[in-house]
Amino acid sequence: MPRRRPPVEIFTAPVPGHLSDVMATCPMCGGTGQPLGFVVEKLVFRCGECGVRFKSNSNPNGLIRREGNDRP
């Protein structure tokens, strides 16, 4: 019997307040995903129905994370 591996933890930056209400469709079950955090320039979502974590493919309304003065 094969050993089960623990799920991989995705290290994310916190979601700013103005992006907390953005939703995405889960690619596995078609459910609604809530924002979990940022990885580089993409939002990471967690599906409320199946629990899958996924990154958004598109940037809704041009929303991106900006921090500090060194980023254009």
C-alpha cells in the first residue's frame, strides 16, 4: 500500500482588504473560491465545496498586489 503524502502548504502573502470580496470558479468542481492569499502576482483561492487550492488565471479588473516603492 503506498504512503500518503501530506498536502503541500502554499506560502502566500495576505490579501488586502479591497480584494477580500473577489471570487473565482473552481477548476475541479465549478464551486466558488474565496481568496486565500497572493503568490507573486496571482491570487490564490480555496474552493468552499471541495477544498482545492488554485491560482487565478486572469487578473480581474487589473487588480494586482503592490507593496513598497521599488515596484513599478
